Amino acid sequence: MHANVTSDRGSGAGGSWRLPPDETLQVQDPKQKDHDLDLDEGHNWRSIIFSLIVISFVIAGIITAIYLLGYVDELLYWSGRRMILDEYLQGDLMPTRLAPSWVTTRKYVFQSDDGGLAILDTTTNLINVLVTNHTLRQLNVHGYLCSKDLKYVLFKHNVKKTFLKSFTAFYTIYDVENDHHMPVKVKNSLKVQRTRLQYAAWLGNTTAIIFVIENDIFIRQSPLIENDIRITSTGNENKIYNGVPDWLYQEEIFETPEAIWSSSDGTHFMFATFNDTLVGLMSYPWLSSGALFAGSGMASGSSFPETKNVRYPTPGTVNPDVQLWAVDIGNLKNIQEFPIMPPESIIGQEYYLTSAGWVSDSHDQVSVVYMGRSQNYSVIATCSKMENWKCIEVHSERAAEDEWLDIFPHPVFSSDGNSFLLLASVQESGQDHFTHIKHVTISQRRISVISHGRYEVIKILCWDTVNHIVYYLATQDKKPGQRHLYSVKDPVNDDTRKTEPQCITCDLGEALWSSRYYYINCSHFDAFITPTLGVATSYGIDVYILECQGPGLPVSGVHTQKTHSLIKILYDTRPFYTERLQKLALPTQRSFEIPLPHGGRAQVQLLLPPSWREELRDAAFPVIVEVICFREV
């Protein structure tokens, strides 16, 4: 309802008056007003809902474009498809093969391109099949050992890791001639199929087997006889270890997960016993990979992880007590054990047993390396059966002030046992120290350094005492990430002249020029040279096996010792993997030297995303760091 009020004014009395137009008063119905507001609000809600739908479609389109086409920078700065995580985790793009080995001085066993085990006879350069790929895949073999007569192969499979190097596994003996499998199990075990072993190997050059189960040592005379002979009976989980190292030794000191050394004739063997009874316990939670889904790895009736214990010595606390034993099994009805006593310079002090081995093909003498707990001195000793296995010091190494010694591989002895080679820290040009090879003559107490240069010797491969040549693996000057094959002359009689080491694989020089096509993209080599014991006294080394391990794809060939010419390619992974890798967008590698506060320089390698470019060097990215450090005990 509307009301208008008007008044007219005349010029005189009784005239009328009127309000100005802008002072008009209007009255509106309240119901009509509420109705109009409802119409406006409904209109706004429809707009909001429509806008949200449009935004959702835009976001979905962006996500779909990213999923199907990839990120913009990836489209612009890389070529090839993305690597799938499973391809990396399962090793589909990483050529892997079982480790090769010299079985005899002329027979070399390796895994061929077809996946089976093959034998190279260096006398005829012919290759024959030893085990087919089908047989290896049946058991999912992770390792093997061939008997010296090549009639049997000991397979390691179904490996279950314990710590970094230790494990338990099933072992199966394969009869090559009859194509027959014989699982290794303890006869009196409650398990019907087979038993998990901590270690198993052939006993020297024989077909007898020595193995460790539940920290005790057993011997089986033949693959066809299941009557096992128990050597030790003191094994106790987490306390007493026979033939296998405890946590400290397997993680920090030994290179391999066993502490058994057999003589070549199989009539004797050494083993170490580790007593951890007084070592302190460390508890840690254990959560297996399937615990979250299946409840495995959980304590019974609890949602908390299982707790495990390990004997973990700390500074100032008790270390494991180690004892070395020599065992005579020439007469299995009268097995004799003899303790090997350390030299007088070690007795009465805390020490580590860092390595041990037989001096020659005979079973009369062993060599042992001890290191003081302070790690600033080490002793090399020889122990003779004629002296009731009492050890005599033949060489010692001491660290410079405020420094410590590294743990190196076991010394390499000459066939007569009168001299040996060892790795040691040597000062080179100024204050810098590098690992090089020392030659020690025991009878004359004479020491000489036969390798030199600003590089690190990694491993002594072979000592050819007939041709007086030492083969070793080492880095290259200012290229610590590389590994090359070197050779150098050993000291002969009273000849004190130093000879220059020859790098056979460096820069694919004159030595390998004829085979450069195969090793063109390789700077990390490994070499396999026939063992010298029993060989050097006859004809010496005439061939060696060279293997490229990167950065190019693995390839291996047989080379002559004199001219280094290529005789035969054993396997070549390039035909299978090259095309697959070319289709991938692989990370970019960058290597750096970073100065450290104490004056050293750390070697760092970065793996950058395929789409990386210099404009992004100041941007922040998530980083995974892998630190490879020296052993600290």
C-alpha cells in the first residue's frame, strides 16, 4: 500500500502547499520485501555452484595433462620415458651375474650370456656348458662352488640375510654327469626337506664338504654320504661362534662371512672361535617388511615390533674373545685340534684377528695378521706345525702419530713361503700417504716398496713368481672413482732397481688398443687371474680375464699376458641392454671434490634428475645421501 501526501499553497491565506518531489515518502509491504530477497539469494547460490563445477573441471584437466604428458620441464629438457620404480628395485635394468672363479689352473667357470654356467679351457680356448640356465632358475641360485674335478657344483639359494654380510641359506649339491640334485641337510634334523646353513664349501681340492649350522662345524666326507662328522659342539646363539664371525667381526673386520680356511689338500683346516659371553647386549626393534599387513615381525599378542639383541662392544667395554684353531682331519677316526697361539708381542694385550690363511700348498704352515685394539699397530706372524702352531712375528706396521691403520686383505706369500707382499700406507711426495705394495723377505728382513704414485692400490690379484710380475687393481691419479689393472716387476735377487708400474687399462693405451671397441666406455675394471699356488713353479701366468664393470655395460674377455691382445669375448651385455637403456631418461652424473676441515678432500658423486639444467642449481630439491666410510672398530 502506498500513501502520497500533498498540499497546495496559494499566494494568500487559505492557499494550498506541496512537498518537493524529492521528499516523497513511500511505504512498502514487508512480505513483498522478503520475497524479493529470497529470489536474489537463490540466484547467488546457483552461481557459486556453477563456478565450483568449472574450477573442478579445470583442475581435473590439469591433473590429467600432467599424468599423461608429464611435467613441462620434463617435456622440454629430457628425452625418453620415465624409469618405473619396480624396474630399479627389481634390477631389471642392471646386468647382474654370478661371480666367476678359477676352478683349476686351466679351467675358468663363468655365467654366460644365456644365463647358464660355462667352462673356459685356456689350453684350447674352447667353452663348454657346465650347468644350464634352466637348472639355475629352478633353484634361484645366488652363488655356487665347483669341485676341483668339476663333477659336482654346490649351489647356494633361498638366501636370508642376517646382517650386512652374514646370512643363512639352503645348499644343494648338483651332480653334473647325472643331472641330479642332492639337498644338503643334517641327518638328525627334525626338518624333512633341508636345513638352513650359515656356510658351506668344498674342503680344499676334495669333494668333502665343510659346513656350519647353529654356530657349529660339521664335515661330510662325500656328496653321496650323509653321515656328518661334528667338529665342534660349543656353538651357542649370540654367545659362541665357531667357523662364522660374530656381529663385530662380520661387519667391521672380515671381508667374507666365514672364519674357516681349508688347506689345499683337504687334510687340515683352520677356524676361529668367537666368545661373546662378556660382550654387552644392545636391543633394537625389528619390524619385518610384511609386519604392517600380516602381523609378522610383531611380538606375540602385541602390536609393537619384535625386539632383537646383538652383542655390541663399545669403547672401554669388553671385546669378543677370539681363538684360532688348526684341525688335522687326515684320520677322521682321530681328529686333532690345536690352538694357534699369537706371537709374544700380542699376548697380554687386547687385539683383533684381521685375517688368516695357509702359506703354501702344504698343510704345515699358516700366516695370521693381528691388530691391537688401539688400531695403531699390526703384526704379521707365521705359525708352523713343527713348532706346535706357535706363531712368530715376521713383520709389523705402526701408524703415524694420531693416526690409525686400515684393515687390508691378507698378505700374498711366495710358493716357498720365504717372502710375501702386503698392502700398507706409504708416504708419497710431501705429507700425502697412499696405499701401495710392500715386498718383505723374511729371512733377510728386507722391505721394499714395488708400487708407487699418487693413487691407491685396492687389491693384489696375483704374484707370478716365474715371470716375476705382480698384478694388482688400483685407482688413477686424481681419479679415485676409477679402477684399473696394473702390473709391476717384483724384486729379483739383489736387484734393487725400481721398475715403473704399467697401467694396462688406463686410457685404453697401447696395451688394449686392439680391443678398444669393447672397452671404449669403461674406467672401472676387474680382473681374474689364475691362483699362483701350484702354478708359478711350472709355467707362470699366460692369460688373464678382464671385465668391464662401468660406466659402460659389462663385457668380459680373455687376454694374453705378454701382448695383452684379446683372445675371446666371454660375455657381452650390450646387445640386450643398450636398446632398453636408450629408451629411458637416465639421471645425470656429476662428480666433485669437496675440501674437508682437516685438509683432506671428499669425493662426492651426484645423481641429478634427467630434467636437471643449470638454471635450477640454486633451487631446493630433496636429496638422498649415501655415505661410504672407513671401518671403525
